[in-house]
Amino acid sequence: MFSQSREFSSPVHIPAQSQKVLRNHPDIGDETRERVRRRMKELNYQPNLAARSLVTGKTYSVGFVVPDLMHPFFAEMAKGLSGALREHSYGLLIASSQESPDNEVQAIEQMLARRVDAVLIASAQSDTACFQRISERNVPYILVDRSFLGHAANFIGVDDEKAGFIATRHLMDRGCRRVAHIRGPAVSTAEGRLAGYLRALDGVDPVIVREDKHEDAASSRGFQAMVKLLQSDRRPDGVFCFNDPSAMGAMHAILESGLRIPEDIAIAGCGNLNYAPFLRVPLTSIDQSSLAMGERAARMALAMIESKKPSGEPESVLLEPALVERASTRR
């Protein structure tokens, strides 16, 4: 199946063994594996994926549907996912729903039409009907980041309630006496972080404002939510934001009003995005291990593909959140 017909100087029969090398088959020793890969590189060998699919019944591709391609959290997760898949000669197809359930269903249908071997979904749905359609086609799927209460499915994410608890307690430990929460949309991540916020207050009256439902970026929504808090009779001295983009918007509103961070109002976000240390006031945030989440999701998907059992007892993996303290809370 090689694209060139020259004889190999090595005694290794490459055409027969190349497929095992590509699949990282345990029958191939390290020395043989390196000889095969070296010779494949010399010949600029490209496997015939269509023929390979006919033999194996696989397309060696995995679909990943996210709500926002521009969000650094999902970009970082995709990086970990694609890197881990590449080691096993799998490709990654990515689509964005733009937080639209209809767009998400369309993206999933297109990936199934391309016969992906598994689908990973950070879902924008309000119910689980579209996941049933995936199961009916006997394709394994994994929910990432966002889960659905009462829906048994393979899932990998972070402990969002613990993330909310850690961030809120940190603000209180830094001397904040009126900690507010800018909450996100009606998805499991936002609900979990809200629950953690409420638990951390331990009887103290909550101050909660929801982001407006409009098409602006999360930073703009965070800005508008913070303006509401600044105009409130109960102006907070600490704010836990649903995610880092919301926190950025909130910080902009605080600084624009002439107040100081963290002296007047301390801010904590969630996500620990890679630009958080470089903001005008470096942002304290909760690290969600987005890269590790992608890598773990890839391993889970590959295991499901190899087992050829998309159904069965679902696995749920919760990664531990960790506080990363920076100047925005160092009062």
C-alpha cells in the first residue's frame, strides 16, 4: 500500500508491518518500529485511508463539538485532545455550535455522516434527545465539561462545585465581607460553581447577578453584570466570576469606575486562561486542567473505540480544580 514501488534496503517487510506501526501494535518491537518509520519517511509514505477504513471498519477520526471555538479553554482542550489522538494516528474534526442547540445537532449529524469513530461534545442542549440519536447509530460519545443531571453518559470534566467553593472561600480568607457572584448561563458548569459559591458563604447572604442573555462576548457580559453590582446598594468588596472572560469584563468595569483591584474589590475567575497572568491586574483563577482534560478525553474515546462497545456502564471522570492566586486578590 505504499505510494512508491522501490525495494527496501532493510529486511523488514514494510507494507505488511506499516499498518501495525501506525496502530502502535504491541507485536512490533521498538527497533523494527523505528526502521519502519524511518523508511516510511524516506519514501514519503501516505497510507490509503479509504482502503484502511474498509479493512478495519474505522475512519480513524474523532469529532469534537464545542460551544465557542474562540474560547481559550476549549482551544486548550482541543490541543490536548488532538495531541493524544495523533499518537495513535487519529485525526480530529472540530465544529462550533456558537451556543446554539440547532447548530450543535447539525454539527453532530455532519460528523456522523463522515463516519467518525467517536464524538466528544461540550453541549449547548437543554435536553438529551440528540445523544439518543448518536447511541442509535452505535457511535460512542463522551460529554466533556458540561453534563446533564440524571443522564447516564461517559463524561469528563472538573468538579465545578468545588471550584466555586475554593474561589469564594479564597476571597473571604482575603478579607472580603460581601462576596458577589457573576453567574453564567443555565448549563451544568455554571450551576455547579453557583452551588459552590453558596456553600462557601455558609449562611452569609449571597449577592448574585446573572449575565445578560445577548450575543456579545463573555467579557462584555461580565462588564455589564459588574456595572449592575457597582450600582447596587450592596456593592461587593469581592466578586467570583463564572469564568475568566467574565472576570476580565468585570475588572474593566471596576477600573473604569475609578475603583482599585484588589484594594476596593477583589476579583477571582475560573479557567486559568493562558493570558490571565498578563492582564493589567493579573487575575486569580481556578485552574481546570484543560490540557489534561483533553488528553484524558482522548484516552477515554480510544478505549471505547477499541472495545467496540459504545454502550455499557458509563464512566465519569472529575478532575480536581486548583486555585492560582495572583494580584487581583492579594489585598
